[in-house]
Amino acid sequence: MPEMPEVEAVCRRLRGQLVGLRIRSARVLRCADKALEQAVIRRTVTAVDRRGKHILIRLSGGITVHVHLRMSGNLFMIPDHRLSGASARIIVALAGGTGLVLEDPRALARAEAVGTRLINGEMEKLGPEPLSPVFTPDWLLEKARGCRQPAKLFLMDQTKVAGLGNIYAAEALFQARINPRKPMQTLARMRVERLYSAIVGILKDAVQSAYLAYSGPGDFQEAESFPLAVYGRQGEPCHACGATIRRLMQGGRSTYYCPGCQK
Ligand SMILES: [Zn+2]
């Protein structure tokens, strides 16, 4: 599933290519209501924003196209809007003949055209961006206080921190040497500060690596060229201590951790 770094990579690339272009027409095959076709026609793209894992394509006239890539979606430009691939679900024809395509083999991604003010209000429910100045060690400490959530589920909770998903949450906990089952409220100040540094460090690196790895159409892998210490390494030895990496289920998702390093 694309997490914040992958979504940020998608947005960065789109920003350079899409902003300023006028929409000629849109064709919805799946992943959105047909109403999107009329809502976006003849509008100009004014910005491409991101909040957590949400992509917000701002259009003239107070409309935003809100896209969530979910498990396997991808959003990219093609040189000719008539030449989209088999798993294209939404095709937007732009002035000049280029196209914006929402591609998703599993068709789980979602897009909607909504009022900009309405969607901005919705986005306020999300926690702060982990790479924004709002997200600080003190902020994390404040949220951890009295919070019984296990550390991994806390990090996955989009109302706490926006954009962290299964992979980078597991990697941040490994780097901070925190057991994923540990309730947040039991973590000492120093450990919360360590977690803060791990989250920020990993996401900065991951944004950079996702941006380099993301090459437009197809083959979009999360953490494609990001060195993973625990995620997906169940049964393999930990690079730090040699203990065997374990997998457990939390909130219906797999969590990977090192029993030797993470207490
Ligand atoms: Zn270890």
C-alpha cells in the first residue's frame, strides 16, 4: 500500500507536469462516480496538495479532486490521453493532448470531485504531517500520555500521525527499539523522543527514495528502494543483533519486529 512517502513522490512529480493545465474532458471507468466527469470539465489545475495519504488536486472554481490510491493505485501523466493502459480507471484529457491517468489493477483506489472547503474540513480530522513543524517530540509526548494504544497501532492511526502505514511504522519502531505491542502511555520520555527521531528520519529518507524509485507508469512498489530492517523479513536474522525477526497480527495487519532489539 502506498504510504506517505510514495504518495508524496506521486504528488511531487504531478506538480511539475500538471499545474496550470486545463481539463478538456474526463472519462470514469471505475473508482469514482460518473459525476466526476462533469465536475472537472473546463477547469484548470491550480495545485497538487497532499494530506497524509490523500492526494488533493486543486481545480479552479473551488473544486478539488480527492484521490486515495489505497492498495495498488497509481496516478501519473501520459503523453497522449488516448493511449492509456488496460488498468486505467479514470482518464483525464488535458489541453495539449496529454492525459492524467488513475491506474489500478485491483480497482480499489477512489477518486471524487468535491468542494475544496468541504474536503479541507475533512482533512482537518487527520493528525499532523510528520514532516511538518507541528509534529514535535512534545506533541508526540502529549499524545502518548494516557494513551493505551499499542505503539504500532498508534502510529497507524491517521488521526494521531498522518501518512504512516504498515511498513514505515514497523521500521520506525525498530529504529527506536520499541516493541510494537508496548502501550504508548508506558513509554518513558526518552523513548518517545527516540521514536520521534526515528519517524522523522525514516520518512525523510523514504520520501527521497520513493521519489527516485517512482518512475511514472506501472511497477509502483512501496519502499521500492528503501532498505527494510524488519518489514517482510519474518524468519530472517536481525542485522543488528542476529535474533530472528518475528511477525504478529495487530489490528488485522502484520507487524514485523525484532524480539532482541525491541523491548
Ligand atoms: Zn535485533
